[in-house]
Amino acid sequence: MTASFEYRAILSKIEDLVSDEDRQRLNFLLGDDPSQILSENSLIGEAFCALEAFFEGNTISDQDYDYFITVFMTIHCYDTAKRLKDYHANENQGTVSIEEICSHDNEEDKIGHTVALMFDQSDRWTSAESKTSTSSSVFVHNRKQLDANQSYWSNRILKKSFNVYHRMLISIIVLLGVISLPLVIVQTRKHIERSSQLKQAAKFINAAQQYYINVQYTKALENYDKALAIQTTIFAEFHPDLAARYENIGLVYFDMGHHSRALENYHKALDILQRALPSTHPDLASLYSNIGLVYSRMGDHSTALQNYDNALQIQQKILPPTHPDLAKTYNNIGSMYSHMREHSRALENYNKALEILQRTLPLTHSNLATCYNNIGTVYSDMGEYTRALENHQKALEIWRKALPPFHPNIGKGYNNVASVHSNMGEYLLALENYNQTLSIQKEVLSPTHPDLGTTYNNLGFIYSAIGQHTRALENYSEALKIRQKHLPLTHLDLASTYNNIGTVYSDMSEYSKALESYEKALTIYRKSLPLTHLKLAKGYNNIASVYFNRGEHARALEKYKKVLEIQQKVLSPTHPDLANTYNNMGAVYSAMGQYTRALENHKKALAIRQKTLPSTHPDLGTTYNSIGTVYSAIGQYTRALENYHKALKIRQKALSPTHSALDGTYTNIGIAYSDMGDHSRALKNYKKALEIQRKALPPTHSAVATCYNNIAGVYSGIGEHLRALENYDKALDIYRKSLPRTHPNLAKSYNNIASVYSNMGEHPRALENYKKAFEILFETFPRVHPNLATAYNNIGVVYYVMGEYPRALENYNRALEIQLQVFSWNHPAISTTYNNMALVYFAMGDRPRSLENYDKVLEILQKALPGIHPKLATAYNNIALVYSDMGHHSRALENYHKALDILQRTLPPTHPNLASLYSNIGLVYYQMGEYARALENNNKTLEIQQKMLPPTHPDLAKTYNNIGSIYSYMREHSRALENYNKALEILQRTLPSTHPNIATCYNNIADVYLNMGEHSKALENYNQTLAIQKLTLPPTHPSLAKIYFKIGLTFTRLSEYSKALEYYEKAVQTSRTVL
């Protein structure tokens, strides 16, 4: 440093800042000749150099600072010596003691210490702010007020201008004694620089807070990082303020969904606080709570619980038992147990929190509402929706009393009430409450606020549930738009929205779009979560559901197994989510025809749910329903009904009377009764389902259409074709209004209508509708989808009935080609196709190939089904038919009796299938000429049908026809005619006048008249037969050749030989064309 400066200018500046008394003290130090003092004592000269640097605003380096310390200590010694010298020369020694002179330095030290303490205390204030901020950031996690106290203290210290600070400190320095002035100036200079930096850091913190409140997370992080960079250069390595910044940064990363980075910063804060604070400090408890929340969002509930327990242990040591912070921690612990499905422990902790809050807060305090809200959520998860609704309504009532009408918490209350109504299937009430939430949020939030995104998401779910898929997509798209603006591309809320959009597309059967959305969600989960996180399992589950709906059962099963693998690693063996997965896998195995494995998985799900859920939980109802479906598929209808009724009993207790799960149960019961041939009870249950749907759903909901389909199926089964068509048309009308034109349900509807036309003998109209169905399926599904195979089968059946056997076989072969690619060789669906092919070969007279295909059917069913399944009875029945036609009557009877044994063990004694089997057995005895036994079996058939069918059912006509044939062969012509005429009367009342069955009946009556010698009446009836066949059959159909021959024979009997020859020639010509 140089001593060459103009000291008078420096003295002048100092004298301008100090009082007269202080100037006298300066004069005492410098004496009468300042220049001499400065030249004699270089240390004082160096001190004035420092003053010069200070006044000129030059930077003082650390090296200069160290040098000054030594210099100023020397000046202290010089000052004390000078004072003692002056004391000896002083004439008034009695008035001043040596102790006073020597203690002057001590007094300076004391005052100097006070100044230093003030500087240190500013640090302590900053530390105190950080602690307040930490507490706030923990207990009000995700609230928009952070570091409020810190900003207050920082602004308080830094409010004075630099010039005022300058003057104040110089005055203090001079009062302490000019000897100490340079040392304090250096300290002051460094403090002012430090305070300026802290002020800048405070500005960054305030800016970060505002950006955070406005959901501008990137800018918030940028400012927190700038503040941290400044504070790192000022504070010690383990200063609490640094912990506060790491917490702030961790909170932003948390809200951005970057959980690993949030944890990284929270753990840095934890490391600092564990070194800087005692182990029971409240700030540590707060930080453990924050860390617990992150682990909770990551799905690591056990680690979250561990951190919340750490917080609780600290709070229990330092807080009174009714402190609100304890309530918050009990609340957090309750939340973890709730996520872990330990509902009783969750309620235990929530009730502890509630007890504290009820003792310490007014009855209308918002925190009480929050507690009621959490308790309501647990009851909702337990399926106790009435108690859930009660608690959510308590919460809403408190918020409405305590808060202004448009407060966000009131919106939250409506949201929670809506959620329960949604779970109860009360979708219109749910919609009403969600709209209340939306109205409030639109008043108080920005149009792109994340909470609005959540509400749009919830509205989307309700619209999806009531079948308004377009509005569902509209709301989900709004949610997606909001979240894309504020959240990083890997945020979990984005994944949730993609999942919801995927579900709507799946419900609309737009499976490619559904899969695309589900894959986007899964990609986010993979990037932002550990590989064993449960949300990854959810992603795989959704994709599996699409594959299942597309009929890609192997791929669906593969994904469900991935779900199971994750869940088995992170969940307890009795966790409800495992039950869901077992249930889903059971559904896949059932669809694949592997019913034993299906039951095995459903029963695993049942065992878990019986251990973990109350006996009336709706999920138990779902499991019983699934088990019932499998029993129904394997023909064990009694056991199916037993499980369906268990499901119904639970759902009636747990759900509202209009919940969709109830109508689903009534539908399944109806299907079981329909399969058992109990059409009246089937119809009764279908109508109950329809009644629920009409109350709970809009009239164009697809579920309403499904119910009309089921009702139509019953009417079709009892031969009331016009009423069947009426209900199928209602279903079709709904599907056209509510679904895209390529939705599979439309195809299903066309199929159903086609089947009725086929039963009515209107084969061209049947074929037209089957082809419409095929076009939809061909456009919607991949080329090897099972539904396409079904469509080919249906078209093949029409061609078979129309006698176009090559075209029938062509379609059956296409169906078989698909099925062999997508199913295992022993899948029941393949047996259906072999069965259809066998029918064609039989009709073509190729008995060996017919028998070969029926044997394949039997082999498949014996592998796939239990030994007494009704479908096995059908297979034995068909094999018997071929043997019967080949004249192998004993083998035919052998197979019929195998079928009879199965049906008598599996079906009620009045089941239509038993009636059909007795009819077939009667036919064999008829062929064997054992007419009495034939009549006995046909009378058994008639007895069943008269009990179970309406008097105009076509099956009754068929039986009367068979009995008539037996009497005809027994030469009891009058009784034969009596039964044939009963058959004709039924057919004329139920079928179109051109139906082939009516033609058959006319033919049989004509045969009797021919045998009775009443040739004119015979000819009249043969001509009626011919007229119908010409309208309904191709000109080369074998049946035409037969009728031509019979007419020729009748003309021969009438001795009209020319006409007889004409018809014989027509018969020969038709037969040649066929051959």
C-alpha cells in the first residue's frame, strides 16, 4: 500500500461526518503537526491509506485485509502509549485515573463487540427466517406462500440506503476512537458488500415465489438457483439458509413431477439440518414430512411411512399432545395406510388427527373439513359409500360456512361428493357436483390452472360412464391441453390423462387410438418411475385390456403377467390390486376357453378380497359375478346362479338401486336362465336391468341397447320373431345415435337381426344384415380377429340353409383359418366351425367327412370342458345324427344316450335341449320301425315344450310334425293329419307365408292325403309346397327335384300322364343339374 496521499482531504471528509467532540479526539491523536505524526508512524499512514481507498470506493482485497489487522493492532498500542504520556504531563492528574485511560481500549472492545454482534445477529435473523420458511414449506406443502418471514427480515435489514449506512458507521467508528477506525471500516465494507448480496438473493427468492405461485416452475427454479449460488458464497457449508433453499428447489421439482430430483434436494437439506440442528428440532420433523410426501407420490408408501414416523417421533417429544402439527402428521400417516389398503389403521390415524383438531380448533375450521374429507375417502375405498358421503358432506358444510362462496376448497368439497356419487353409480348427481366444482374454479383460477385440468378430467370420466363418449373426449382433451402447458412431458398427471383418453377410445372400440394413448402413458411411467412402480403395472393393465377387447388373448395375458410380476414384488400377498389382476387374468383364460385356469384365478381374487374387504364390498360382488360367468360358460348353471345371487345380494346392500353393477348382475342372471331354457325368468331379470338403466342412464346409452338385445334374444328363443325384431331395432337405433359407424356393437346388432330373419326363413335379408356386420368388423379389426371368424361362420350358415353348400364351406374354411391362428387347437370356438362344416358335409351326403368333423368337435370339447358339459351332449347328439342317417341305429342310440345322461345331470327336467334330444331318440326308433318307442319319446318332447313354450312356438310345430309322421307310418292317417294341421296352424301364425317350414308342413300333409288316396287334396298341398320353394330356393335345389317327382306321382295316380311326364322331366333335369 502507498502512503502518498492528501491526508487533509481525508480529514476534511471525516470532519464533515462527525461532531465537534469527535474532531477534538482526532486532533488529540494527530497532534499539532499531523504530517509529522504520519511520517514518524507509518502504521497511522497506512490506516489513512485505507480510509482513502474506502472513500474512493476501491475494492479491498483479502491480502490487504490481513495486513490491516496487524497495522491496526499496532495503532491501538500507539494510542494507549500516547494517552499515558499525556497523562504524565497533565496538570489535572487527579481528575483522570490510569485505569480509566487503560480501560479505554477495553471499552472500545466492548463497543466493538457490540457492533460485531449486530453483524452476527443479522445472520441469525436470516437463519430464523429460513427456519420459518422450512416449517411453512413442510406443513403447507404445495401452498403458494413460501419464505414470507425470510423476506420480511431481509428487507428490514437492508432498507437503509448505502449513504445512511455509511454515515452511521463512520460516526460509530469515530466515537470508538479514531485509532480503531480503519479496522471497523474494513469490517463495515465487507458487511455492506455481504448485505448487498443478501438483498439480491432475497430478490431472487421473492421472484421465485411468485413464479411458483403462477405455476411457472422453470423460472422459479432459475431464481432459486441464483439465490442459492449467492448464499453458498456467503454462508457456511451447513448454514440453515442453504437447507431452506434446497427445500424450496425440492418443492418445485416435486410439483413438476421430478421426484428423484426433489428427493435429491430434500436430502441435501436433511444433511445440513442434521449437522446444524439438534435431533429433535421441529425443522427436521418438517423435512421428514416433505420427504415422506415425495415417496408417497412415487408409490413407495412404506418408505413414506417411515419418514412420517420419523416426523411423528420428533413431534411427540417436543410438542404438546394436542398440537396441530401432530394432527397433520397423523393425517399423513393415515394417508399412507389408506394407500396400502390398511383401512382400519388409516381410520385410526385419521381419527387421532380429528380428535386433536376438534379439541383445538373451532368447529368450522377448514382443517376439520380436510380431516372429514380424508375419513370419507377411506370409507369410499372400503365401499361404505353412505358413510363416505356423510363425511364428505360434513367437510363441504364446514367449508361453505367458513369460506367465501368461491373458495377453491368449496370446489374441492363438491368434487369429493361427486366422486362418491360416481362410485355409487349416481352419475347425474356426480355430474351436478363436478359442474359446481368447475363453476367455482372458473371464478377464482386462471383458465390454465392445473386444478381445472383435474376437474375436466373428472367430468370426462362421468361422460364416459354415461356413454357420452364425444363429450368425455372433449373434457379429457381440455385437461390434456392445460397439463401440457404447465407440466413437463414426463409428468404423471399427463400419463393419467392419456390413460383416460385411451379408455374412452377403448369403449368406442377404436382400439388403435386407445393403444396409442395407453402407450404414451406407459412411456411417461417408464421415464419417470422405477421399474417396479405400481403405475407401470397400471399402464400394462390398460394395454392388456385393449388386447383382450381385440381378441388378442395371448398378448393380453402376457401384459397381465407383467402387471402381476410388479405387484408381487411391491405389494403384500393380500393386496386388493393383486385380486384385480387375478380377476382380469381369469377373464382372459375364460375367453380362451381355459375354464379351469379361469376359475383358479377368480378364486385367488376371491380369497384375497374375503381377507381384506368387508363382506359387503362391491369388489366381492364383482368376483362372485366373474366366477358365475365361468360356471355359466361350462354349463353349470345352478352354480352360476348361486354366485350371481351372491353378487346381487352384496351390490343391493352396498350400491344405490340404480347402480350399473346391479343391472349387470340382473343381466347375467337373465343369461343363465335363458341358457337353462327358463325364458320367463330370463325376461323378468332383463326387464329389471332395463328399468335400472332407464333411471340411471341417458336413453341412448349403449348399455340400454345391450338390454334390448338381451330381451330380443329371449323373444327369438320363444319364437316371437316380430317382438325380437322390434327390440333388436331399438338397440340398433341407439347404437347408430351413440357410436361411430364402425363400432363392433353395430356389427353385433346387424348379426342379431340377421339371425331373426334366418329363423323366419327370410334368408336374403339375413344375408344382407350379416354382410353389413362383416363390413364393419373387417374395417375395425385385424384380419385374423376372432370376430371376423364369427362373421364368416354366420354367413356360411345362411348359405347352408339356402342350400349353397360350396359357398357355405368357403366361408367356414375362412373362419377356421383365422381361428387356428389366434386360438389353441382345442378352443371351443374352433369346435363350432368344425360343427358347421360337418352339417354341410351331411347335407351334401358326405357322411364320412361329416362324421370326421363331428369327431374333431368332440375331441376339442373333451379337452376344453368338464366331462358333463352341455356342449359335449350336443357333440354326442350330432354324431348320433350321422350314425342314424347311415343306418347305424345302435351306435346312434349309444351316442344319444351319452348326450341324455349329460343333460339330465346338468339341466332342469324341462329344459328345451332335453326336449330336442328326446325328439332325436324318437327319430332313431322311428327309423328302426319301433313306432311305439318313437312316439313315447316324442310325447316326452311335447310335454316339456307345452310347459315351457308359448302355444305358437315353432318348436311345438316341429314336434307335432314328428308325431304326425309317426302316426302316418303307423297308418293312423287321421291322427297324422290332426298333428300336421296343428303344426301348420302354428307356423302360419308365427312365420312368413313363404317360410320353408311351412312348405315342409304342406308336403307332409300332401303325403298323408296321397297315402289315403285323396289325390286332389294331395296335389293341392304339393302345389303349395312348390310355390314356396320356388320363391325361397335356388332353381337347382334338391328339394325342388323331390317335389317335382311327388307331383308327377300324384298326376300318375290321377291318370294325367302327360302332366305326370312333365313333372318327372323337371325332376330329372333338376337332379342332373345338382349332380
